[in-house]
Amino acid sequence: MLAFAVLSVNASADEQVCTIKNMHCSGCADMVSDLVCDTAKYETCDVIIKDEDKQIGEVRLVTKNKKSKVNVKDVASGLKGSRYTLDGCKTI
């Protein structure tokens, strides 16, 4: 009996969801998008309001290059000097 092993290689791009504080409206989402959505790096950059009352938003970033990773420090740096703050990111 001949057995074959199938290796699964994750060739997908890096995808992160980051929580952003102090976001409460579509204007905030537009501003955060302008600050962190680098079209040279990201295939997808979706910014949404998760909880208007708690002023919590979310950014979903997917890299263009499958070998690249989302740089959380770049996201935080992009928000520096604005009213918005990064509350962490997680890989999805």
C-alpha cells in the first residue's frame, strides 16, 4: 500500500484585525482609513465602527504580499498625533 502525505502550506497573506479607540462615526472611520490604509502595503483595509456608544472601531488589514506581515507598530505610528489610539491587533 502506497501512502501519500499532503502538506498544507499557508500561502495566504497576513490578515490582522486591530481595535481602535475613540471612533464613533463615519467621519472617524474615514479619518482612520486615511491614517493607516497604505494601498502600497494592503490589499484590504476595512475600517468600521464596532460600538458607537463605547467609541470602538476596527480595522481589518490584509497584506498584498503573501510574505509580508502587518506591522502593528506602523498602525500605531499612523495614528500618532490623532485622537485615535490602537488597542491591539489579532491575527485572523
